[in-house]
Amino acid sequence: DIEGAEIDLLQHEPYLFEKQITLIIIELHPSIVGEDKVNQFIGQLNNLGFQEIHQEKTVYVFQNNSL
């Protein structure tokens, strides 16, 4: 749990997400980074081939459909 730094992780390591990760279970923190950043993060994941398959409150599950 990195309390908001997941946004930066994706910005700095998109190749890792796209080519190495098949499933992400992640807690996003709109109260820390803001709703806009969370929405951008989800959009970036979608652009890399991820699809949201579950959400409960601020915990999301994304599957990489490109792998």
C-alpha cells in the first residue's frame, strides 16, 4: 500500500504495467491525489490494455487483456 504513489509508478513504469502485469488489485486514493488523477490513472490503464473487472469502494481490480 503506497498511499497515492501508484499514480507516479504508472507514469514512470508504463512498460512494466503493459508487458509484465496480468492482474492488478490496487487501492486508489482520491482523497490524497484527487479524483482527476484517479480518473487519469484508470484511463492510462485502459490505454495499456487493462479492463476494470471489479471495484469495491477505493479498491479496484484490473485485468490486462493484452497479455
